Amino acid sequence: MSPLRILSALLLLAKLAVFSVPLAVADERNEQVVVLHGLARSSSHMAALSNYLEDRGYTVFNIDYPSTRHGMEKLAAMVADELRKKVRPDQPLHFVGYSMGGLVTRAVLNRYRPDNLGRVVQLASPNKGSEVADLLRGNWLYAEVFGPAGTELATRDNGIAELLGSVDYELGVIAGNFTIDPVSSAVIPGPDDGKVSVESTKVQGMRDHIIVNASHTFFPQNERVIVQTYNFLRFGAFSR
């Protein structure tokens, strides 16, 4: 075998090793995970992550909710009502929220926290708001497309802090520092993923925080993001 083929094989094995966490005993522990997509997305955007967790024994509820039709308070109430119909109260219940889905998760836990709450992971969520939303919130087309919740993503507090509440549970936050949107990144201070700055993802009370080389748009499909999400749900910390 040529040196080039040997090198290619080694690189492939290394990539598989990163993404192939051994199957855990989650099925024996009977744990549940709620997965929430971001603004103007759907459950299909979270399919890769959901499938990965299901393959490791978790019962996953990859929930669709009308993210562009209501404000976050109403969305949180809708999600909570959906969960009451589906989840088992006698099994630990974890949450994974992408972008605005991470904020809706915080609102759910602040207003409707389940007694069986486990761990929580936020993926590129703008806990301190997004400068991109600041720039576009006055634009009629932005408001038309992204609805009431879209305007609530601004960095200025519109009463959203009270809705989200404080973090007094096990929260792991994953931020991205790779952008495919240089126009948006131009208005965002510091490292960002094209929509949210690394700094904005941070929130007081979080248990762990890690940065991955991923863009906001494809964040939930990123292999490193998926594996790190699993690591926090399973062990309460990210792998370094």
C-alpha cells in the first residue's frame, strides 16, 4: 500500500474514533431527552443529533413548535404542554436546545420545571442576545419572517431576562467560532459563528462551556457538537 493510501486510512480511522463514542448504559437507566430546534427551523434540522442520542439508548422527543408565530413565553407554554402529554415522570428528563431553542428551554425550566429534570445543553444559544437581531429587528421583512420571537433575540432586554430566569441546574453551553456569513459577523464583536458571538452564549450559573469550530447554520449537524452534547448529558462535562 502506498504511503498516501496509508495516510488516508489513518485519517479516516481518526475521524471515526472522534465520532464513535461507545454505546453507553443510557438504555438501562431509562433516560429521556427533549430536543428543541431553533428559530424558523424544524425537528428535521435536529435529526442527526436526535438519532445519535437514540442510538445510545435515550428516549428522544424531537419536538416541532411554531417558532415564528409566537413570542417565547407562549412557545414555552406550548412546549411544556406537549411534554406533559409525552414524557414519563419517573425517568430523568434532559434538554438540548439549539439557538433560540436553548432560550425556550430556559423559559420552560423557569416556568414549568419538571421534578425529574436532568441535565441541559444549549447549542449556540444567544443568552445575551444577538447583534444581528439588533440590526434587523426594525426591518418589516425580518419581523414578517421571524415573528415575535425574532425580535426578542435582541441584546436589549425586552423583559426576556425575567422569562428565562436564573440558571440553577446543570447546564452545558457549546459555542461556535466559525462563520460562513461574513456580513453578519462584521457586526458581531469578537469570535462568532455567523449569528451569535461566543461571549453571548455564556450565562451565569452554567456548569461548563466549550467552543467548537462550527458555523451557526450547521451547528446541530456538526460531529463535534453532537459528541460533546452526548458527553455532557452522560457525564456532566464536556470532553477535552
